[in-house]
Amino acid sequence: MDFESIDKNRYERQMKLPFIEKDGQKVISKLRFLIFGAGALGCSCAEYLTRAGVQFLRLVDKDVVEWSNLQRQHLFSEEDAKNATPKAIAAKNRLEKINRHVQIEAKVLFVDASNIESLLDGVDAVIDATDRLQERFLLNDVAVKHKLPWIYTAIQRGTSVWLPLTSTDTGPCLRCAFPEKPENEALNGGIWGPAVSMSAGMQVSQMIRFFIDGQIKTKSSVLSRMDLWDNHLIQIPIEKDPHCPCCVHRNFEFLEPSK
């Protein structure tokens, strides 16, 4: 997308923000993202980024739209659920109606160690919209290996969790915060829709800030946990682990096919 050729009125209110302005909007208009997952988080992040005016989104998800998704995955319609439309394709169809200037690529694909690196072609960063820690460890390995910024986000019932992992050289990675390998995870718990919006909003805001303000060289980050129902926020500093197998010793075990 050529910034000079678009309708500036579309982003007028965004460019009035002192931390965006015209120069920031020019940065946004060139950003290219891989969105790993097109469920609740993926829908919210993709819509925020599309409305903000990024250049390109690659949406990757293996699942189809189901009726139980409609409560929180707001890019999808009842027709998508009735037709069992693949989520990546349904999201692409909706996003193209929101902003025709944004290039949207949909891939109906199961992501694992054999193909995740091929999905990084031409992207500036990865949006975490997965729902298992196992997948996030895979994402962490590939992001550290290729020095791509990302932000860990999760939803736990009515609680939003996020951890910026954008200091690709000096800062902590996900293994610094969660050193143990993930066990089998149960995904049948309830999810409060507004908690999704909170995590997605923080992820998109911090990611765009990273590209506008530049990388902050720091050895620490902050894990935030916001309970939207009880209005309670906890923040825990996360330091880089000097013995981390991933970001220090560069042992990318989750990129091995057997993991």
C-alpha cells in the first residue's frame, strides 16, 4: 500500500494522536504481520491491525468456524458457522470488506516445526493468537532464531495475560518466564469475550509502538495479568535467564520435527 495514495481521512483521528501523527502512520502502512491463529485473539488482532492500516496480514489457522466461536470471534457470522467455513478464509473475507487497501493472505494449515519457518517470509513480526503453550514454545523458538518481535498473550476465563517479548537481542524470551516444557492442556474452560479484546488491544498497541518508537534495549519485561471481572491487575517483572536454553544457548528444541 502506497501511503501517499490512500484516503488520509480514513486515518485522520489516528494521526491526531501525538504518538502516531503522519510519520507514525507511514510506519504502520508498511508493516507486515503473520497472525498465528484465527480464533478469538486472531480475529481481534487482525481487525485492529486492518483498521489501523497495515500493509499485509498472513492469517494461518487449521480450524473451521463453529457455533461456539460466535460469542467471542467477532469476524465470523452465523453463515460461516453453518457452512463450516475455514477460519482463515472467513476472516480474510470479512477483513477485505473492512479495508480494501490491506493485503490479506489466508492459509488453512496446521502449523508445526516442519512449516513454521516458511510462514515467516516477508513479515516483520508475529502475532500470537494460539491457544496452547506448546504452540507458543514453538513460536518462541522461531521468533528468537529469526529475531522477530512478538508478544505472548493468553486468555484464562475472564483474565487477560500479556508479556512483551520485543527486545530480541537483550531481553527475556518465553522460556525465561516459563522454563518447564508444557504438559497436555485442557481447552474446555469458559472464555469471557471482553478479556479477548483486552489482550488483543495490548498486543497490537505494544507491537505498533515497538515499530514506531524503536526497540528498547532491556534485559527485563513485565508479565501482566488483568482480571476484568474483579478489576484486578497483577504485574510481575521477568528477567532474562542467563541459563535459558532458547535465547542464551540457542537450543531451538521445539523446531525439531520430533517435538
